[in-house]
Amino acid sequence: MSENSNTTHFGYKDVPTDQKVKLVRGVFDSVAVKYDLMNDLMSFGIHRIWKRITIQLSGVREGSQVLDLAGGTGDLTRLFSRKVGKSGNIILSDINNAMLTVGRDRLTDEGIVENVRYAQANAEALPFADNSFDCITIAFGLRNVTDKEAALRSMYRVLKPGGRLLVLEFSHPQGALVKKGYDFYSFSLLPKLGKLFAGDADSYQYLAESIRMHPDQETLKTMIEEAGFDRCEYFNLTQGVVALHRGFKY
């Protein structure tokens, strides 16, 4: 949040804190149907590798209880479903109904129904009991949360002792050359891709801005630690374009 507790960032704009959820909802209502296509275009398909690395570091196995926050169209849930098996369970959760609907319809069409449930929920106040999950993931969603500290505390509360949190998010590229190229791509090309393939340049302009406003790797690590997590670490992927943070609850 900005210094004035009554306002927060929406991309590069300062907006009333109580309006951010509505504004973010508008963005994802707009992009939901083309979200997967745009992910492939924006990342050249590399987002699939980032998500598989997240699965590998999750420690999830047969029988695990998993919460996939901001899970949107269900990429991680699909992968988790294979790992937790019939005795496990994944809750695919998103604050945005349009994204959640796309994810539910897609997974149902693929026959992934036995061990998946759905919940429309705000990460800042999760509607689950204490110590409910072995693993919580939030991929490309934390930067859109208004009160990130409250969300991290809420995740800590519902995670079981011994469980782990994984936060996959766009971050701050390492190296001046990479940063320069990434800035050009984000602000010159990304909105044009959004307009061409999704008919929406403004939403992808916001997404580029929201990435720049998100805390850097060390700052986010400190935030996760301050929420109560131990053994916090992060892994820079694609030279820091994306970072995967991991923390444990003991």
C-alpha cells in the first residue's frame, strides 16, 4: 500500500483502497477467456516450465491437501491433481468469478473432477479452518492483492504445521541488459499483443505496471518471514523475470 492507508496502487495509479478489488476484477473479467492464450504469447510458453518447477518444489504427494490460490484457469490444479491422487484434494480458489468459471469448465471438460473443489475467496481473509492444507500456492496473483501482508498471514493460518507456501510471481530482472529488454517488451509490445489477441490493451498495460509495483525478491522474502514463515528462500527463474518464493510453517 501507499503511505496513505486510504489509497493503494492500481498499476501506476493511486486509487481508493476499497476500490482496488473492483478494478482488478474488471481487468480479469476482461481477460478471462483469452487468459491462457495470452500467457503462452506473453511468456513464449515458458510459464508452463515455471509452473512445473513450482510443482516440483511443493513437496506434494499422494493424499496431500492443496490450496491453489488465484488459481484462475487451473494450470497448477491440473498438475496437482495427478500428484495427490484419489486420496488427496485440491481447492482451486480465485477472487474472480469469471476466471474461476473458466478454470472449472476447463478442468471438468478434461475429466478432472474427482479430487478438485472450487471456492471464490479473497486471499486476505481465507474462509478455511486453521491448519487445513499441506501446501498453498499462489501463482501470478499476489501482486493483485490489495493487502499483501494480510493475505500472507491468512495463508499462514490455514497452512498445516510442516506445510509449505509457494509464491510464483513476476519479479525484478537481474542485470541491466535484461531489465532494459524486459521494460521495452512490457510497455511497448505487451499492450499491443493484448489489443491484437484479446481486444484489450488497457488491461495488459495494467498488468505490466502491476509487475513493476510488486515488491522485489528480497522485500517479498522479508514480508513472507514477517507473516510467520520459516526457512524462506527464493529462486530466480529466467534471470529474475519471475521468482519462486518458498516458506515453511513450523
